[in-house]
Amino acid sequence: EVQLVESGGGLVQPGGSLRLSCAASGFTFSSYWMHWVRQAPGKGLVWVSRINSDGSSTSYADSVKGRFTISRDNAKNTLYLQMNSLRAEDTAVYYCARGDGADDAFDIWGQGTMVTVSS
Amino acid sequence: QSVLTQPPSVSAAPGQKVTISCSGISSNIGNNYVSWYQQLPGTAPKLLIYDNNKRPSGIPDRFSGSKSGTSATLGITGLQTGDEADYYCGTWDSSLSAHAVFGGGTQLTVL
């Protein structure tokens, strides 16, 4: 079964850091672009970041550029999102999603992990 | 405020048809494929339509997509109570260093 499972969410103070993980299974992880998409409570979807299949190319939404870092370990079939200098407005459910190509649709989504930034 | 514009809500009776619009500009919808996602309450989004009008395997043909210029439309026929969900359109924006963008979402109520 094709599956993405996120972990690493939790409660963190403003200015703190957190690393999210997304474990992939059921497909050849190293062949796909991967993305992070977030959704604040009661709000819509917002794209956060993407990484190409071998990890050599990344891009970020302006709201997280310089604070978040996306990476992947193809040997471990795992995607990461390192989040630093967290702000209250980063509070959201974070989903990892698979993209067939650079600008393709997100065809597989994880169940999400909640990140709450609060003192 | 979302880059793509969707109506906040739509409603229709079981068995009827509904359409959900998604409006953008030339740098996003006008020059890129549109996809649609269904998010049932408390669950992760699910891909419904990709490349403007294609359905992934397992998605019933009650769901359809179309695109014209800088707008796209999701159509759902034979509405069922299980279709009650939030629906999001998405695409890429060439003017934003190839960032993905979404609509604000449309809540579908099946009366």
C-alpha cells in the first residue's frame, strides 16, 4: 500500500525549533518530488516547500524561507522539514505529499502532524 | 487571502449536480494544469482531478474538471451525502518561482 506517515509535531514555544519526518512506503520514494503543505486550524491549504527526487533542488514559500529547511534521505525513504525560529502563525497541521513531477498534482498525502507554536 | 478564488460554500440536494469555480490569472491557472482536492471532515486532502480534467484511478466519473483561460471548474453529478467536504483547487504559479498555490476552499453541503 502506498503510504506517507508524518511524525514529529507537538507544542513548541515561539522562537523554538522542531523537525518533522514523513516516512514513505509502497512506492519508489527516490523517484518522486516531495512537498510539505500546511493547514492552519479552520483555514485552507498552503504550500510550504518542495524537494526534487535526489534532493539537489528545493524551493520554499516566502513565509518560511530562511527559517525552514526541507531535506530527504532516500536510503531511509524519509522526508524531513526542519523548522526554526517558529512563530505563532506557523501553527498548523503539516502534511507531506507526493508529486509525480516538478509541477504536478499532489497524488498521495499523509495523515498530517499538528504543530502548535505557543508560550 | 488565497491566490486562487473559490466560492466559500455551495449546496445542492442529493442526486443533483453542483459546480465549483476557481479563478486565477495568467501566471497560474492560465499557464499551468489545475488539480482538485477533496477534504472530508477531519481527514487529509485527496486528489480528485489532475491535469485539468483527468481522474486518478478509483475516482468515480461523477467528478469532472475543466479549464478555460484563467478559470477552472469542478463538477459533481449525482450528489451523495458522502460528498459533503471541502474542495480545493490548486496549481503552480510561474511568477512566484514556481510555487504551488491553492484556492481558499469551498464547503459543499448536500441538503
